[in-house]
Amino acid sequence: MNKILKLAFVDFKLIFRDTTLRTFLALPILIFILIVWCAPFLVEKYDFLETYVPLILVVCVIENTQMFSFISGMVLIDEKENNVAKVYGIVPLSRFQYIISRFLFPYIFTVILNVILFIVQPFYTISVLDNFLISFLAALVVPLYAMALNTIAENRMKGLVYVKAFNLIVLLPVAAFFVPEKFIHAFGVFPTHWVFQGIDKVTQGISAGLMSGIGFIVFGISLWLMSKLFIQRHFV
């Protein structure tokens, strides 16, 4: 465990060495400004926007995951591009432990960001249990996104191109809010669908337990498959 924590801390410090990556640390500040001040002002001024408040919350939650998804993905791609990944391939950790070490702090920080977001948002009263369920579920986007990006992109330039496509995939299940009810779960193959549906349930005063439970299963399968591909391609 100590080895995992040490490598996780060293990896986390890499974020602050890259000026480009550091700028993305400001993203949560903008999200909090939007949900705490801008959104309430606009909803009060324009009544029709009240219907879209759940969507605003969905976007804010998922955008909190995008900061470390991008940062972690770029750090891993940079290591692969510079052959540093081969060195990590011989560290005294199993490949599974290595993956945990790389995403431990980004995952925890993303969970904390969304826990705070649910507390400070002024629109709904969300239980502590639902808050934690959705926050822990949503943060799984970080390792899945970063490993998928690293698996496809060979260098930073290609990584930046694929980021745009990945962002669309992450947000695609928002379309479920605009289709007939019987087609809503047609988007269930996308892990973020269950995050969005969990948020939708709590905005209706319904527990997010079922949606979160399914979401953890879908994320678990996706992460297991992606970790296999990541291990095959990252260290070569």
C-alpha cells in the first residue's frame, strides 16, 4: 500500500510541473460559479429554464470529471510518447496496483468536488447517501476516460484530437432526456448514462440507488476491459 501511495503522490505532482495542465485546475472554479450564482440568476429571470435545471446539474457534475480525465490522459500519453512508460513497467508493483496508483488521487479529488457541488447547489435537497453514490460513480469516468484515451492516442497531438470525440461520447447520454420514456435506457451501454439517470432521479426526490447500482456494474465491466487494453499498449 505504501508503494501505491508513494507512486500516486509522485504522479500527482507531475500535474503541477506542466503549465498547460495546471490551467485546467481552474475548471471546477468556473463550474461552481455557474451552479451557485449564474444558474440561479438565470432561472429566476427566465422561468422556462427551470425545466432544464436537472440538465445543468448533470453537465456540471460530468464536467467536474473532465478536469482529471484530461490531465491524467495527457500525463500518460506523454509518458508513452517519451518512453517513460517502459520504466514504470518494471516498478515493483503489479499492473493492477500501478493503475490504482495512477488514478487514486485524481479519483478522490473528483469525488470531493462533486460531493461539495451537490451540497452547495441551491436547487435540490439531496441526501448524503445519494450524494456519495453519485459522486463515487461519476468519478469512475476519470480512469475509464484516461485509459481509453491513452489506448488510442500515440502522442499528445493525436490525444488532443481524440479528446473532442471522447467529450462527445461522455455527454451523448444526455440525449436520453429528449427521447420517449421507453427508449431512455437505450443509452445504457454508455456508463455515464447511469450517472445522468441517477442525478435525474434525485432531482425528482427519488433515490439514486438503483441507477447507481447498475452504473457501478457497467463501469466495473468497462474498466476491467479497458484496463486489459491499457496494460497491453501502455508499456510497449
